[in-house]
Amino acid sequence: MQRPLLLLVAFLAGAILMALELVGSRLLAPYFGGSIFVWGSLIGVFLAALSIGYYVGGKLVDRWPSTGVLGGILLLSAAFVFLLPRYGHVVADSISLRYEDVRAGSLITCMILFFAPGALMAVTSPFVIRLTTRKLDEVGRAAGAVYAVSTIGSIAGTLGTAFYLIPALGTKKILILLGAALVVTGALCLCALRNRTSRAAVGTALLMLLASHPGYAKERVLLERDSSYHRLFVTEEGHYRWLRADNIWHTQMDLRDPHGRGLPYSDYVDLAFLFNPNIRRVLVIGLGGGTVPKRFVRDYPQVTVDAVEIDPAVIRIAQRYFDVKPGARLRMHEADGRRFLRRTKQQWDMILLDAYYSDTVPFFLTTREFFMIAKERLTPGGVLVNNVVGQASGPRSKFFRSVYKTMRETFPQVHAFQVKGSGGAWVNIEVFAVNASRSFSLAELRQRALELQGKLVKDDRLSERLDGYVSQTVRTGDVLILTDDYAPVDKLLHLW
């Protein structure tokens, strides 16, 4: 009976370890984003934990070949996991404020939060191999069975967490669930001892489960949940409601004017009418709280909008909390933006690409191949508006300048405007690519703005937004054209 029980322990330990790694990415995302550097830190720390755990586990089981020792180690691992719901965010927040470099910050956070429980869980394999081996000539067979079962558990933990737990539960609840699963796993080992000490250890771990229940947040949070893509927050302060995904603010809605203007960058989208006053059909890639779609439907009765959003949770949040109402003039599509463009034959007068983040960018939405697809979906004279987050100049401007150069490689003319009031490490830069050979001078754009503002264009400050024109100063000689084959956006964002 002991062998099947121990193989079950190996299965559960493998599943919990991989689940912890995946949910760890959600815990870190609000503070460090979801870039390749964060994932590299997570994978590196968990591999280091496995290496140490395997080595130490081998030495321990040679000295104390007991299911009770293994059970105690797993319960100790559960104790570390139970601390994460309460203290994980505190640690991540503190380190993110101390280290500007996302590589150093995420690596140190991963070491503090995940190394100990990962290493403790890793001792399971050498213990189970030793305890299920009866004869020397069975070592290979036992090791193969244990690693096979543990790997199957890892697959189950990975798929179960990614496909079901993260979309259905918040990070804190999943961590508590994983801690409870470790208690059960440790208890399976201790049950074989059937003594008072083992029962006391299980009771202690269960008390830690109760103690790990997260406290109430101080801020007014209307919604906090994990989707398949982000950790999402809806918060409210005064007259304003906010949508945040991970560590990025996406939407600001004035409760006194739910269909009005939101974050400053969204006001610049109206500049597209200077390049094409006959905009009738608009496609928005990246919904957020729906500021631009619902405002265009209200302010421009001649316009119909298609909004594409990859995250179904964001669509539901936009409808429930941000007054986004699908209808004949506002159609919602749950899809990846690039795949949507690739599969449709429709064309639009304006395409707004609002799917970049300050710390992570889907590289496949920055490449020459993507912009060629987008160009095919624009009518003659149509305008692609790209909300780029970065720097317009200086040592950290290579991402914006690479995107700008790539768009110029694809479109006859490209114009960029830095959003007024942007500052700090990241700024919003609105890039307008026009599917027309006719060029527009800045003087002509100013004249058009004075003629159209407050009339065709429902913005009395349209001409002021032209003050952020930066195309005349953008240097592209030292940056590359981004392609599907090579688009190192994480490197461009964080290193240059």
C-alpha cells in the first residue's frame, strides 16, 4: 500500500510545484509586469530550487529514510506557501520600489518568495525513489516511475492552473488552495506513521491555513480577479472609476460623464480626422474600459465601431463597470487582434491599435508583417493610430523609434505626437500612419484643426494637441525594422 501512496505524493508534489510557478507570475505581474525577464526569473529560481531540493533530498533520505520526514518537509513547504497570500504582495511591492531594473527586482522577489517552498517540494522525488525501491536492481525502474508520475503531475498542474484555476479564482485563493493541497500531500505521508506527532503536525498546518486568510485591502476595490491574461482590478476614488491590468492603468472613467473623455492619450485619437475627415468605420484593437469606442459612438453619429479584445474578462468588465453597451453601432469581438485582421476581408477608415503596455508588448503587433496586414484592412486614405508607450528620445527611446521606423517602412506617411502632460519613465506617443501618398505638413494640420475643432471633430482643444508633434526629431538610423523573425521588444523596452 505504501508504494501507490508515495507515487500519489510524487504526482501531487509535481502538480503543486508547477501550479505555484504559474500563479507566481500573477503575483509578480502587478509590480514587475509579464515580460520575458519576469518569466526568466521565475523559471531560473524554480530550476535552482529543484537542483538544491534534489541534492539535499538525496542526502536526507539516505540518513532518515522515513515517510514521516518527507511528510514533515512537505508540511513545512505548505507553511511557506500559506505565507504568500498575506505577505507576497508586500514583498513584491517593497522590492519593486527599491529596484528600478525589472530583472534585478523580479529575480530577488522570486528568490525570497518561491525558492524555499520549491526546494522543499523538490525533495519529494529522491525520497519516493528510495522509499519505493526494494532491491538494488529495481532502482532504475523506481526512478523512472517516480519521474514519470511526477512529470504527469506537473502537466496536470500546468494545464489545470492555466486553463481553469487562474481564470476562475484570484491569486490569493489559488495560493491558499495550493497550501491546502500540500497539507493533504504531507498528511498522506504522515498517515503511514499513525502517531500523535504526525496528527499534531497536520493540525498545526491547518491552523496556518486559517491564519493565511488575506486581510482586507485599504483601497476601495470594486473587483479584483485573474483572467487568462492579466490580474484585473476595478477601483473607485471620488468621481472616477479605474481599470488596471497587472501594473498598468488602462481606463479612467468620470462617473459624471461615463461616455466622455478618459486618460489623456485617448483624446489624441481624434487627430485622425485631420488626415481623413470622412471616417465612417472604425476598428479598435484592445478594448480596456472602452473609452474610445463608446465616445466615438456618442460624439460621431456617422461612425460605427468594431472593438476587438482578446480577454473575455475585460469585455465583461467593460460592460458591467464602464457602461460599454454593444449595439448596431458598436460591435464586440472576442479575438486576438492580429488573427482577427488576418481572417477578415473587411476594411475600415480608421484602425486604433491600443494593445501595448509600458512593460510588456505583444511583439507580433509591432512587426512589418503585422502593419502590412493592417494596411490591407484600411480603405484608401485610411488611418492607423498606434498608441505606443515609451520615450520619444533619449537612451530609452529605441522601442518607440523602432516601431516608428517599422511603420514608415510600411506606410507612405507617418506622424507622431507625444501626449501633453506625459512624463516619468514612460510616455504615450500617438503614431498616425496614413494609407495615402499625399503628404501633410504640420502647418496644414494646424489649419485643418482650427477649421474642424468643435465642429466635425468634437474637441475644442484639437489644435493644442498638435504641439506634441515629434516626427521632425525622430532619429531612426540606429534602430532596426521589427519583423516576425526578430522583434526584441523586451530588450528594447528594458535595456535601451
